[in-house]
Amino acid sequence: MCKDQGHFSDSQLVQIKLGKKHGLTTDEIDVFARPHFDEEQMERIRWGIEQGYPIEQIKLYANPSFDADQMKIILWAIESKFSITEITSIANTDLEADEMFEIYEDISKKR
């Protein structure tokens, strides 16, 4: 796990402890146990890992440039079994959450 435990807030530490409690491996916890993620971002990443989504897909949104709302939209795309191409069209750091949601809705309507 990330060696910077002294740099985590109490709420971030809660997310790390929940990951351990829910049986995540050290490698899985390392994906979200980063001080540059806030607790909501950590929760979104942890939740995706706990759902068993492929780590390659998790890493598409495990980016501190995405806020928790943006991460949620990318998670919806993963949950909806969008292709990697469709997910990456949404997981664009140049887009705001409302723009990401519009793309998500457009893709959903075409399915």
C-alpha cells in the first residue's frame, strides 16, 4: 500500500480500511490509496474494484483529473458494458461531467 499514510485524511483512511475489510488485495488497494484522490474519488474506485470490473477499465477513471461525478458517469458506462472505445470517448479529461453524461446518453440510446 502507498507509504504516505501520514498524508491521508481520516476519511481517506476509512476508504482504505473498507477496501481491506472487503477483501481487496494490496495491489487493488494501491489503485485508489493515493493522497491525491479525495475520499469520494477513492470510494468510486474502490467500489468498481469490489464489483469485479477489469482493472484496465478501472484505470480509465482512476485519474485525479476526474472528480467523483465524472468517475460515476464512467462507472455507469462500465456497468452498462460499453466497449472500451465507448468508455474512452466518455473518459476524456477535457470534458465536463455534463458533457460526459450527454455522450453516455447518446451511446445508451443507440444500444
